[in-house]
Amino acid sequence: MNRRKFLTYIGCGCCNLIMTSCGTTPITDRKQLKLIPEARLNAQAAQIYEKVKKKEKLIKGTSELHLIKNIGKKMQNSISEYFYQTNQNDPTTYFDWEYILIDNKKIKNAWCMPGGKIAVYTGMLDVTKNENGLAAVMGHEIAHAVAKHSVERASRNVVINVATQITDVLSGGKLSTVNRTTGMNTVGLLTQIGIFNPFNRKQESEADYLGLVFSSLSGYDIRETTLLWERMKEANKGKKVPEFMSTHPSPDNRIAKINDWIYEVMIKYPPNT
């Protein structure tokens, strides 16, 4: 088979696969590519979560952990209630929610794995300061899971890896030669800066918006979100990288967008709990 026919067959196959694997993000209705089964990622995330629980020092039975679980439960209920009231499929139906507090003051972070596996580091509590601030962080992280961002990223990885291999074949192995000569993954670097990072920033902004929605639905004061990111900006002072090299929006851009969204979200998504 010549290269032209090979490219035609592969191109048609990829187009058919992509067209049948598209979806939309809940609430924002952004188009998404979903090639990887959600159940597979949820199962993998659950396994990794168990390893984290064994490896890290967990805090149990404290008021801080109780607060985390209480906020999480409110958001679980308000998210499901919203999709029930609007007659939409609940994206958290198959979530197995779980919350842990990791004893590490140096790490100012929190995350939510696919399937609702959530962790908060004690260092983040120094930034959140209060219940509304903590709800803002948890709402943002839960938004990543609700919006299936991990499924989307994994799917795009598959597409780019396949495209890279096809390009290498069609170029007679020139791409591999360039990588060997330069000692670096040229395509990997270009896609990281030109595709993944901008796309991840889009996901981060989407999680900011959805986080506001979920916090508002759960009855929290989302005006605290701006103050939270101001505190985070101060905590990360001197550690900033250029936005085009980062997977997150710059602090100033993030804060400006959140300010634009706050009152719209408060009116459109009032508490339902």
C-alpha cells in the first residue's frame, strides 16, 4: 500500500472514531473528546488513591477533616439535585466519594481524582482560612472530576500519540532522527506548549467557573473565591512561570475572570440545599 492510500485509510478511521466519541461538558456545554471509558479511569484512580492513603500521613478525627467531609457532602447533594431538577444526566452517578486530609504543611494543594476521590493538604488550610475559602478550593477540584477532564486529557493523548506515529511513518522516520539528534522529544515539547498547556488552561478556567457554580448551589459565599486566589497569589509569590509555559492561567487573569463571573453565578445558580 502506498503512503497516500495509507494516509487516507488512517485519516478516515480516525475521523470516524473521533466523531463517535464526542460529548459535552456539563453546564458549560463545551465540546469534548472522550475515547477512554470513564469506568477505566475511575478504577485506576481508586487504586492510586489507596496507595496515597498508605504512603501519606493522614489526619483523622479532627474538626478540619469533619469540615472537609461536610463541604463535600453538601456539594455531592447539591450537584445531584441540580441535574435532577434540570432533568439532565447526573455526571456523578458512578462516583464513589471519599475525602482525606494529608498532614503536609509544605504543600498548598488539593485534588480530586476521577470518580470523586478527594485529598486536601494541611498547607492548603493556611490559604483557605475559612469555610467559604475551603469550599472554593474543593468546588474547583470537584469540577475537574464532574467535567471529566481526565477522560478528555487521556483521549487527547491517544490521538496525539497515534498522529505522531503516523507522521514518523510518512516521513520515513525523520521525526525519530530529529529526536535522536537533538536528544529531545521535539513533538512532545511543541504539543506541550502549543496544545496541552493551552488546553489545560481552558480546563482550569472551566473548573474555576464550575467551582463557583457548585459552591453557590451548596450555599457558600462565592465572593470569598477572589480573596482566596489573592491569598494563593501571595503564597506563591516569586514562583510564577510564564503563562504560555504553564497549565494554569496567570493569577491576575484567573482573578479577573472570577470577578466577572461571580454575580452572574450567584443569580443563575442560587443555593438548592
